[in-house]
Amino acid sequence: MADKLKLAAQTRTDFGKGAARRTRMADLIPAVLYGHGEAPAHLTLPGHDTMMALKNPNALLTIVIDGEEDQLAVAKDVQRNPIKRTIDHVDLLIVKKGEKITVDVPVHVEGESAPGTIHVLENSSLQILAEATHLPEYLTVDIEGMEEGDKKLASDLELPKGSELAGDPEQLIIHISVPRTAAEDEPETAEAAAEGEATEAEGESDDN
């Protein structure tokens, strides 16, 4: 389970692109905290601490606002700079102990399939409904000994206690196949194609 991490936030009063740019230059990240009927709170978060915290998938965060108010939250949307990959903005959802929320959880592959086969991960994450204070960092799919043609669906994965699937149980997660060369994938070899052309030419000659 993801650890609970604490972030010191400050109320944000300046808005607009210019204000957001100045905030980021000061190694702070603009954020909004919302949920449970509360008015959205516009905040700034410490840049380095936030980046480190959000390396943990579905991390449970304690947001300390202006050194006084504590709110439990999870990151619902993280906007990143497409070039620098730094965080530009974070949407935080307020959560309460005991409630369940829907989250996307990464899928990790363990084990090795049968010799000569490869695994194809069709979906790298799975949507589940889980307790907000016990969100898993990842789900495991075990492929040990699986043969060509074998597959695992969402319903085949073992979920943490208290969690349940939020999406289609028939969703394909992984399947096993045997890699084939380009020549094997082609319907015919160049030599076979040449023979076919020769046969076709002979047929045309006979018709004449």
C-alpha cells in the first residue's frame, strides 16, 4: 500500500499564466484541492517534495494548508511539461477514511512464460474501486509457465482485500505468443512468388 505523505501547502491568491509561471520559477506547483462539497481551494505545493511524493502511484497525501488545516487527498490529475516532464499543475481530491474511490492502478508482470514465448501486456493499468486510505501501488499478474495462446483477464488478477473491479472483468490484460520472423508472417516467399508468376505466364502462353 502507498504510504501517507505530508505536503505543506500555501493558499494561492494570484492567478493567470503569469502568476503560474512565477510560481513554478519559485519551485512551487499550482494545485487545486476539491471534493466532499468543499469549495475548491487553490494552493501551491513544494516542487521537489511533490515530485517525490507523486512517484508513488495513488499515494495518500496529507495536505497541510497554511500550517494549520490537514486534509487527506489523492492526486486525480497531474499535468506535466511535455518536454521537461516537470509538474505544471495538480488536481487533488479530498478523501475520507472508510470511503471507496475509483483509481487506475499499474499492472506489474512477474515470472517467465514458457521458453520461446513472449508476453504482450495489452493494458498496463486496471481500474478498481478501493478504500481511499488503502490504495494499492500496483497489481501483479503472474505469467510463470504460461504457454502460447494463454491469456489473463481483469477478473483473473488478485485484488487487495476490500477492493473490487470498476471496469470490464473481461478486459484483456496479458497474452502469450511466439515471436515470428518477417518471412514467416509473409504469405509467400519471393521464390514462391516468382514461381507463381512463371506459372501464370505459361498459362497465358497456352491460351494464345
